[in-house]
Amino acid sequence: MHAKRQKDTDREEVWRQAVNSNSGFKGDGLLKAFCGTRVDMMSKVKELGLPHIPFVALSVDEALEGDTLQRKVESELSGHRFFWVIQSDKSGKYLCDPAKGTTLKELRQKLESFHSRVTNGEKYEVMIGETAATPYLGSITVNRDNEVVGEITRFPNPPTRCVGRVCTFLMEPHLRTIKYSIYGEELQQDEGFKKAIVNTITSIPHYDSGHHAKYKPGYYEYCFKQMKGSLAPAFLEVRNVELLFA
């Protein structure tokens, strides 16, 4: 049993190193697990019923038709500033400005400028989402043994980097107790922070409960939104990591 768990841990480490280095594997499993646009990822998050930041998606061409952009955003989103990602569904190239948020007027100007420079015939889509105070970013991996491993960093450091890391945690598959490594005395005493981690884990699709809970294998990225003095998880992407362990 120990050898099997070590083997899966080694596989996860190889995968994590690949993500950290932005290098690519050639295996079909990894390609299936990691291909897809930001719209694909957020659509998967929504399909699984995971809590997420509200968003809309449309082609850049559609967004520039009359008042389509304004009508779509104002009817489905709240606020006055939005984060956005423009991405090709072929090459995967993208342009984004998720940190500070953009007004609709500014976004349309950026889309027009971007569209005027596209000469390769590729089609681009834009995803637009509501902005929110997000002090932390995190990731969770659920492996085939149903071991739940996670880490959290301070925004805007990606959770696949060591920079800005404030917490790592592990939920073993049998006891279902969470072991935390939290850096900083203030966070160590913050029960709301730990509660947000528990809420994030239990948001992942699963069957049964308590010690018998079985979570859907995969790689999940999320942020913690600041809402009325507490932290609430909002998922950003889902990857089918189970394909890597086939």
C-alpha cells in the first residue's frame, strides 16, 4: 500500500513540475487533461455545480456587433468593472487583464484594438467576469486514491508556484481529517480561514459523507472571495487529472 501511494505521489510531483516549468508532455492523457480555453474551464466549473464568479462568454466578433456586449454584460453580471480573457480556440494564445478590472467602455476599446490586429484568421472568444476582492488563490488535487492535497497563495501569486504560499493541507482518504501547514501566526488562529478550506473541499462533487466521502478526481483551482467579513470559495478551473494516472 505504501509503495502504491508513493508511486502516485511521484506521478503527481512530475505533473506539478511540468506545470511549474510550463513544459509539455506528449502523452494523450496529459493533452486531454490540459487542453481547453478559459471559457472551456469555466464552463466545466459551472457544469459541475461548483461555486464560481459569474461570467459571460462570446466571440470577439459577436462582442463588437452593435450593443451586444453591453446588453449581455448588463443583463447577466453586476458591477462596473470586470476582468476579461481573450483567447484563441486553436493556438491557445491569450490576452488578459484580470487584476484591476476594466469598465465596459474600456473593454470595448481593447476588443476593437485587438480585433484590428488579428491577421492570422483565427477566431477568438472573450470571457468576462465580475471582479471581487480575492486575497487568496488556491489549488486542490484529488488523486485516484481519493487523497486530497491543496495549497493556497496570496493573490496574485499562482497556486502552482511557491512564491506567496501561506498554506498547504492534506486530507487522507480514510480518516478524512485535514492536516494543515499554515504560515503566519495570524492565519493559524483564523478559524474562518480553515472553515473556507473545508467549504472548498466539500464543494467538490462527491458521494457519501464524513469518513466515507469519495471526491471526484481532478485538479481544481479556486480563489477565496471576501464576502461580508468571511471567505467564500469560487472555482476558476477544473482539469481531469485522473487521465494522467491511467
